[in-house]
Amino acid sequence: MKRQKRVLTLLEIMIVICLITLITGVIGYNMKGSLDKGKRFRTEQAMEQLHDMLLLALSEGKKIDEILRDPKTVLLDMGLAKNPDNLLKDGWNEPFQIKASSSKKDFLITSRNVQDKNLSE
């Protein structure tokens, strides 16, 4: 009695590749939304931390113009931020825009990417 070898046909292989591609596409689409949410969350948290640290520097006697001119040096001098370069960037690795409020006693920190994402939703 001879046994026949079972060989995959070209059609079966193509169906398997098609299914793998379809599943990968669905997973990739879902991951993109999760990554954007994570970047937005990281940006919002970094904005809050940066705002608090800059207010702390202001309360310790630093001039607001000095803080706005070089926030990285101010954060390094305070010693509260592990990596000020990362703290000064949003989730998309773009620098925050830091401005003084009209009263010159507070900071307005914005991220172009979060504003763009809010407009598109």
C-alpha cells in the first residue's frame, strides 16, 4: 500500500496569505488609534508637569523672561526633571510652545499636534 503525499496547492497558500494580510490590516488599524491616544495622554501629562515645574521656578525667584528664554537650563538648575529635553517635547516629539500669560504670573503651554488632533475630531 502506497501512501500519497499531501501537497498544499497554490490556491490554499494564496487563501492563507490573504487571511493573514486581512487580520494584520485590522490589527494595524486598531493599533494606530491606540498609539494616537497614548501620544495625546503623554502630551497632556507632560504639559501639566512642565507647567507645575515652571511655576515652581517662578516662585523660587526666577524671572519669567529668563524662564521663557531658556526653560531647559531652568529645569536643569532646579534638578527636578530627569531629562528636560523629553519634558519639553510632546508625544509626537515636537517642542511645546511656552508663553507668558497676560498677567505675567502664569504660563500658557500648548502643543500644535494636540490642537491639530482636536480640530480634526
